Amino acid sequence: MIKHLRVIFLFIITLQFAHAQGGRQFKVHTVSFYNLENLFDTTDDPKINDDDFLPNGSYHWTTENYKKKLSNLSRVIAEIGSTDNPNNAPVVIGVSEVENRGVLEDLIKQPALAKYDYGIVHFDSPDKRGIDVALLYQKKYFIPVSYKNIPLYIYRDGNVGKKEDYKEDDDNTETGRVYTRDQLLVTGMLDGEQISFIVNHWPSRSGGEKRSSPFREAAAALNRKIVDSLYKNNPDAKIITMGDLNDGPYNKSVKKVLGAKATPEETKKGGLYNPMEEMSNKGIGTLAYRDAWDLFDQMIISEPLLKKDYSSFRYWKAGVYNKAFMTQQDGRYKGYPLRNSNGEAGFSDHFPVYLYLIKEL
């Protein structure tokens, strides 16, 4: 009976979408980004600062907590985008705040995700907390062709540059390098079409928003440089840059340095469109702090994905996945993302974001 109801539901969704597009039929793929909030295993790694995430650490991070966290996250990932694409999980998902490749391997083996046969692109970053970005992809739909991690060189004195500008082991508190996450660039074939993904986790607001803003502006400049290099190789490059930017769509790093536009109409050739800006203007957020919502998790797309020729994949629409089971149900933080707290595993302190790519059949 349940199987029959699911078939009927999928048929209705297909009809609704076809009707909305004048009776045309489309293939739909979901692409997503999710900050997994400190996905650490329980094994001590002497190369990073993971002491809090050990059984005897401040978070009492036990094997049971780790398993619960994996189960929680896998449930969310499997359901992202299910509102309009209920027959498949995201074909590509960028993630941040993962300790190592091992935790990703444990994640994709979870019962909720195993059937999707996800592959992993991951590099260890220099971040002293030991958190990295990565890309998960369904091997059935996406084939990586090239991938590399691109480091961000920023320094405590506010300068940016290359590693040769400063000594790598410079421990001077005024001028030493701020070790932060690399930006991950993956180019591959999505159902036979070339597309590039950039996964970001820009520097935090530690020390205050204003003081730390130059670091995120430097991250935005690096991201723009990557985008421009892709456009130089192919003026019609399909690019999705995504991540936890630690700034909103309205901040200088995103609006001015990266140059992301608020509407498709403003987005010119060689430009970028940020569908998250309209959501932010409506008060929609992915994380909350002191009862104020913000939208740090963003997915920004290149102009060719906005074209109306649906003979190849184009952007349809975007959203924030924030179902009730992922939120705090009572108390002071009611409505906030249900994160790890009081020695218990939650989901994340961020809601994931997603967009749909569509192609006419």
C-alpha cells in the first residue's frame, strides 16, 4: 500500500512540475551544502586540536554520540530537496567541519545513504581545529575529472599573499599565518555535462565581525579568482560555489568582492547570481545567534546556469532545508537548529541549503 501511495505521489509531483512548465517534462537533480558542525571521530589525532571531541574531553564525545550524530546527519542528507525531488537524495553535496576522510566514509555507509553509493573528494586542510571541507557525489550521476585544494594565505597583521611572503612556522602573534580551510575545486561530468563545484568554509568572525572581515574578503577574492579562471577557460562554464561563508549575502565579501548579484536580471555574462539574497531579505536563515537569524550558508551560481535553454542543465530554484525534526522543540532556543549540547549528539547548528538543476527530457 505504501509503495503504491509513493508511486501516486511521485506521479502527482511530476504532473505539477510539468504543468508549471507548460506541459514540458524535466529531469531534476538536487545539489546541496551542509555544515556538519564538528563531525569528529573519537580517536585522538596528535596533529590537530581534537581533545574536546574525545570520550574524556569537554564534550564527552563517546562512540554512542558519534554513531548518533552520523545517523542524524545521514537522515537529513537523504531528505534534502525532497519537497520537489522526492525520488532522490542530492547528487552532489558540499560539506564542511569534517575531521578527516574517515568520518565521511562512516557517514556514507549509514543505512539512509548507503544505497546512493556516494564517492568522496577530500583533502586535509591546515586548519588547526582539524576541520575540512569535502564533496560527496553519487557515482551514478557525477564523475569527477579534476580536483584540487586551493589554500588561502592570510596573516594576523591583516595582510594576504602567498606562502613565500611569510615563514610557514611563523608563530608571531602579530604577523603569523592564520591557518584556515582550503577552498576545494572539483570539475566533473554531471550526466555527461561539465560542471564545476567550489566548496568553501570562509574564516570565522572570531575577534568580531569588523576585525575579521578582511579575512573573509580575502577568501572572497580567492573564490572570485577561481571563478574567473574557470570562465577564462570556458565563457559558458557552469559553476556552483557554495559553503559556509561566515558572512551574509549582503556583506562586502559576497556583494562587492565576489560580486554576487541579487537577481538574475542583474547577472551579466561572466557574473554570479546569489539566490540566497532574496531569502535573507525575507528573514530566512540557516543559523541563529542571540535570537537573530542569518544566512551564512550559500549557493551561488554562474550566469550560464540561468539561461532558459533547458536542453542542458539550468538552475530552477533554491531553498533552506529546515524541517521540524532538525530543530530545538522547546526552551530558550526553541526553533534553533538542534545542535550537539549537554554531551548529547544533535544534528548541526546550521540548516543545509540546496538548489535544483533541471534539464528538459
